[in-house]
Amino acid sequence: MVSRLVAISMPGGQQYVDAIQRVWDAGDAVLPVDQRLPKEMQKQLIKDMGASEVVNSSGSFSLEGKAVEPGDALVVATSGSTGQPKGVVLTHESLAANAEATSDFLEVDPAVDKWLACLPLSHVGGFSVVVRALHLGAPLEVHDGFNADAVMTAAQEGTTLVSLVPTALQRVDSALFRRVLVGGSSVPEQRPENVIATYGMTETGSGIVYNGHPLEGVELRIVNGEVHIRCPMLFRCYRNGDDPFTADGWYPTGDSGSLDSFGVLTVFGRMGEMIITGGENVWPVAVERILEKVTSVAECAVVGRPDPEWGESVTAIVVPGEEVPSLEMLREVVKESLPAFCAPHSVEYVDQLPRTALGKIQRHLL
């Protein structure tokens, strides 16, 4: 029997989970469609990914699509933080490996634990919560997006586990949960013990490194400054057939990082994000973490602007708080912790930063 790709285009909730289960029971794969996209963009995504059927709240209809391989479970469009989204093909095997490793690390007990899915189900950070609960048989509550009051209510009514992004974490009382998983480049360094910083991507089916430590079965290496991953959680290929793996099965992530003598991973950012100013290397995330501690900085991003003298000029793009921070003050704060060449040469003030649905800064739009 030919396996098809079925697009699920409906709000999050139990109906959504039921639809996933029906698609998988039929031997097909799921394409979650972001309901916040304009209708025309949703149609284009469904067409580009080659879905053969669309399921929505009122029923379903067929399309001329492209088959998936037996064992394929999920096709997720990447968040597009660096440009055009790609379709990541994850298998039932890889999703199960991720769910099991996560559950083992968190010591999930279906008799007492309950997952809350409140991130967009069109992204792997939200969808993976559903997968973990279904795979382990744990209770699950699914919201149609993040609402701080609803999340707090769920916690007070017995939900113990949740995945959030940093902006959402700031709006809830994390102490109400047994464990909180938080992903993204702006995870606060100072956080409660029950809040776990995760590193992963769509291609790994969600986080596979917790607080710098790889989950069971995850191998890490650094090649020319780039993080490489090899593990059973990895995707099979991209929907267009592209295979990015090395001959021995490693996935080059495009992220720059380092491993210490204990095997703990530190990620600096995307390889292409590094700023080279006057021959010196500056990682935006390192500078951003310092600037975000300034009370007059609500949000910030650091980028390199072309400069005829320095090659690139370190530029802080700042959403001011109640006061507008001066360039001189920002420079002094950075120089207290980093070399002087890391301090911003200029500052640009904006009302907000462009972000993906999961809170990642869209640097290509800055």
C-alpha cells in the first residue's frame, strides 16, 4: 500500500490529536499546517510539501500529492529562521527514540505526570509533546497556542510537564510544574532547577541535549567549530530528497559550538551569524546575553553591519524599556565581561524584533 502525506489543518486540541492517530493508524504521515499563516500561504505549503489529503475541522479532501516512504511519520516545515522553510521527514522510529530518551531523562511516570502542549503543533517543539504523551501513554492536555492564564490553570489542575519558549517562560510561574523544557538561543542562564535548557532542531525531532548534556544515544562532535550530531532521533531526509548526512551518518548542524572535557556542549550560534570585525570573531549570542541583563533593554539582537574599515561593525538592535539606553552605557556593560572588540560600535532602536512562532530571532530580517 502506498503511504501518503496527510496535511492536518485545524486548531490545536483533542480533535487534532485524534486526527494524528487516525492518519498514523492508516499507515500515512502527518503534515501539520500552521493556522496562523494566511490561507494562500497554507495552500502553498501543502502543495510544496506534496500532501495527498487535507484534514480540517469540517472534513477532508484529496489532492494530487507525492507518496512518503513506509515508516515515515511526520513532515515538518522548518521555522524559516534563516529563510525558506524546508520539509523535514521524521520516521516513527526517530520520533519513538526521541520520546523514550526524553521520558527516561525526565523520569516520566504516566500514573502521576501529565503533559501540556501549548506551543504551535505546526512546529516540532509543540508536536513532540504530543508524541511523547502518546508513545508513553501519559495523560495529555492540548491548547490551541500559548495563553499564560490557561497554562497556569492547567498547572494548578495537575499538569506537571510542559515545553515552552523563553518569552512564554517569563509569563508563567514555572515552579508550578515538575519539569519545564525550554528551547532557543535566548534561554536564561539563571533559571530555576526544574527549568531545563534544551538544544535540538526540527531535524532531531525536538531537543536532544539537556542542560548541555546529550540524551541517551546521542553522539556529539565538533568539526572545524561546527556541531555534528549522530543519533537515532535524526530525520531521514528532506522532503525534496536532499540528504545532508556525512558518509558515516553524522548530521552537520550549521551551529557553532564546543565540547568541554566532560562532554558538555556550548552552542555559540549559527555558523553564518559570527561577526568578524577587525579580524576578531564576535558571537552575537554572547553579547546579547549581557545586554539583555540591562534594565533599560527589553529585548535585543546583535548583528554585523558592513563597515569599510572593520569589515563588519558590531551593531546592537535594541527594544528599549522604560528608558532608552545609550550606546556608551551598552559598550561599558559589554566590556566588563568581554573583550572591547565585542562591544557594539552602534545601536539601532526598534519597537520589536522579528521572531518565528517559537520565539527565534529572524536575523535575516534585521
